[in-house]
Amino acid sequence: MTTVLSAQENRFAAANDVVWNSPGTNEDNSMPIGNGDVALNAWTEQNGDIVLLLAKSDAWSENGQLLKLGRVRVRLTPNPFTAPAAFVQTLKLETGEIQIRGGKSVARIWVDANRPVVHLEIESEEPVQLEAKAELWRTKTYHLDQRAVSQAGFFEWGNNPNGLDFDPDTVFPAQDNRISWCHFNSRSIYPLVFEREHLESLLPKYPDPLLHRCFGVVMKGPGLAAGDDRTLKSTEASKSFRLDLHALTQESSTPEAWHAALNKVIASTDAAAISAARKAHERWWAEFWDRSWIHISGAPEAETVSQSYAI
């Protein structure tokens, strides 16, 4: 049976929420969430750590790879999301968020529908300490020779006799309550691709979209202070925390210019703006679910189809 719901009765979205009752171990046990530009895989590990693997739709490297921005591990002490507390993790379609519950404690993860920002909000039954650590893997320059490049699947330039170089991320010195990192394309594979296709004459007509592209994250939050260049820690135990991950991709002359540009964007927001952003986010998702839907009920197989379509 196909049911058409009124705009006031779009509760079918909530009926299709995905609910897990146990934590995972790695990214294979993650829930995806995003806004069409910034995306992440989020999961909770056996020790209660919340892990966020961030991506962005325009994070193209010097070699034309679409890279992840990085991974962030959030640890609470004592951790409310471990046994014996009842664990529930829910992908809430109706509000575009992931909720993690342990007893009466809850973590909410949402990617702002209107801005390139990820928010993690913690409300704990008892005071906890928070540590958020950036786990980065592009830490040094490395080289792949011609054979390794072909084996890695870089077919367009697999026969390049010089192989390929891969550059590291830039990690900035910590600033009070924020840490920052980015990837800056100081060079580009773009001209080589044109040469391999014998299209060198078109290079002046189509500017290089990779050269000097810079993308990364500034991570900050109220009540947090930098422990080192990759770690934020709470200044005192609290029942409430918020962690904000601001992402930006733009062409920049240097990593420092990118950093200054993103800090300028962040400076224009405050607690009131975050509250307004949350309301606008929820309104965007409400309007999204109100536009159109297909809801199928009856047999369990039909409900699975309905949930899959919604997701």
C-alpha cells in the first residue's frame, strides 16, 4: 500500500531512522551524514570514543585525488557511552543528525545544512572531561615510482617515468582554543594530464583548478584549550560541551592565507549564531521531507524498500 502524507504528517522520515544498540570497532561500523558538500562517517568504538572521518566535495589534491580532510577522535572521561549504560546510536533522518545515547547522556552530531561546519554537542548526566584529537596520516612527503603508481590505480599517468610525489598536510601551531590543519597544492598534475592527452594547446584556455587549491579544518569549541598542535582538551569537567569543525576550500597563495581566511569566517559567528544555525538546519530538513516522499507499508520487505528509498 502506498500512502501519501500531508505536510503536517511527515513522520514517515522518523519511521525510517536507523538504530543501532551496540558500538562498533572501525569505519565499517559507521553512519554517514552530510550536507552535499561536507560529509563524514561517524562511529562509536568499544571504549566509547566517538570518531569522525571528514570529507569535502572539493578537496582535490595536487595529483587529482579526492582526499579526506582528516579524522577526529573524541574521548570523554569518564565515558558515558560504555557499559553498563544502555547504548543507542540513531541516524535521525528527520533532523539530519546522528544521536548517541548512553543512559541519560547524549551526543548529537550534525553537519550544518547551510554552512560547511560539523557540530558535535555533548550533554552528559555527570560532569566529564573531553579530549578531541586530530588523527592525520599525510605527515610527510613520499614518492611512488612508475610501477607503484600503476598498481595504485593512477591509470591516466601510470606510465609516467618520473612516478608521482605526494605532499603532506600543514599543521598550524595551536591557538588558544583551536587547532588547524590543511592540505595545500603547491604543484599540480593538471598540465601532465593535458600533455598525456596531447591537449597542451588548450592549457591557456582552461586554467589549472588544482594548483594552489587549499582545503582543511579549524577545530574549536567553548571551554576547550589546545593541549598540543593536534589536540583540544576541556579546561574543566562539565556536563555540556560543543565541538565545531569548520571546513574551507579555496585557492590561496599560501597555507597561511587560507588559515587567515577561515579564521575570519569563524570570527563572524558566536553562540547566538550557532543557535540560529541549528534552527535553520532543522527547518531545511523539515522542508526537504515536506517536498515529496514515497512511503510503502505492509510486508517487512516493503518497509525495507521504503527505508532504503528515504536514506
